[in-house]
Amino acid sequence: MTKRKRQLVMLGEAPLGAKFVFRSVEILGPQYHEGFKPPFEGQVLTVVGFKPRYKNNVVVRDENGNDSLMPLDMAEKGLKLNPTSNSKVVL
């Protein structure tokens, strides 16, 4: 028998292809207002994959084509607070 690898299309409330604007103050809290900000601050991020075995298990791609990992709760919060107009994905 051959094993089929299933592609994960959604993890929690983060569907593959969903887009949101990352703003660290809104997602991480006001204590990060003056501190370190990630290189994709203020950019539209797209959920492009999942790594379920990792702690930072959502793969996001910024506007420059760079991939990053982030925790599921941060991605879900970003999708709730700052979704882009075309973030609805039909699978």
C-alpha cells in the first residue's frame, strides 16, 4: 500500500491563502509599541502553509516573497483584527 500525503488547507481559524495586515501593537499588545518589530511590520501577510509539528506552525509570506513562521494564535488574531478584502478563500 502507498501512503497518501494529505495537504493541510486549514489550521485552527487560519485557512490557506488568507491574508491579513500584520501590526505588532494590535497583535502582540501595547508593550511592543517601542520594542523590536518584525521585518514584515505593516505588510500584508498571506498564509501559505502549515508545519503542525512546530511551535510556530503557520507559514506566512510577506509582500517581498519572504516566508516566516508564526504561532497559530498570532495568525488567527491578525486575521480577526486586520483581514484584507480578499481574505475569503473558497476551497
